[in-house]
Amino acid sequence: MASATASYSVVLSLRPPSSPKANLANHCLLLKSSIPSCGSSVVAEWKKKHKVSYICRNSIQGDVLERGSTTKNDSDGVGFLSIHHVGILCENLERSLDFYQNLLGLEINEARPDDKLPYRGAWLWVGSEMIHLMELPNPDPTTGRPEHGGRDRHACLSIRDVSRLKEIFDKAGIPYTLSRSGRPAIFARDPDGNALEFVQAD
């Protein structure tokens, strides 16, 4: 077996229970390590031993992303964990940020810049998940949509106090409807007509 080594960039996901945001890629620990440049079986064993999900390898052909499965066996399926983010189209980023950031109080994830994308945008924290605002032409009409957002495609956000959000919408003049099922939930639309449901957590 050749003794040559190859440089690997290893990403270890850290998920301390005290920090819900730590389960995202921007809170990962980036390490540099050298492992034997040998067969894939040895690499797989190395990843298993160190609980590594991803190895990014530099080669002559360029960067290669080699994904390692964290599933114990094939019968377990793909192993869904949560919704990572919801993408929402907006015509004007500043107008949408006024709604999502200033009115709703969502914080921008500064660790997810959009300077590498061919359009403007922003990532906003919703608990440990995110909304990705993308400044792109919206193919959906803003008129003629159902008055009640629950009858339209929508994203549902879990909140602590629906009555408090109702007060905020009343003060800002934002139209809304309440859940038709009697649940503590409120439906509204953002400046681009995207329907949002806000449901009170148990």
C-alpha cells in the first residue's frame, strides 16, 4: 500500500443541546486532517470511526464532495430530521426584511451570506431552522388568491403567543384570518402575497 497522504477538509457536525442553532452547517467545526490515500474501504472506516458525514477532497480534477451515509442500515430509509429552510420569493428584499425582520422580529443569519448567489437574498432564523428570502420575480399572482391563507400554499411557523402576534398585525394594519378549526393559529400574507400560518405551540 502506498504511503502517500492526501489532505482532507473534514466537517464534523456539532449539536450541543444547549444551542439549537448549533445543528446547522455554519456552526460546524472545520478541521484539517491527513489520512492515507488508499482504498475507499479504509476511508469509509476512518469516517465511521470519527463519526464524519462529509469529506471534501481536493484532487487534480478539482473539489470532490464525497458523502458518507449516517444511516445505520438501508432499511432505515433516508432519515428525515427536520425542515432545514423554506425558500420564499420576494420582489424587493428591503421591503420583505421590513416585514420579516422589523415586524415579526426574525434575526438574520449573518453566517449564510448570499454574495455567491446570482440574486440578492437573506437567511432568517426561525428557531433552529431558517427562511431564505430570495429577490427574484414571483411567478404567482398577488391578486385572486384565497382570502384565507390556509387554503393556499403556505409555510407554517410555530410561535408562543398568537394573541400577541394579532396585536402586532392590528397595529401595523396587516390583514389576517384566524384558523377555521378553532386552533390558536393566525394566517397572514407577506408583502408579496406569500401565505404564512402562525400556530401557537402547545
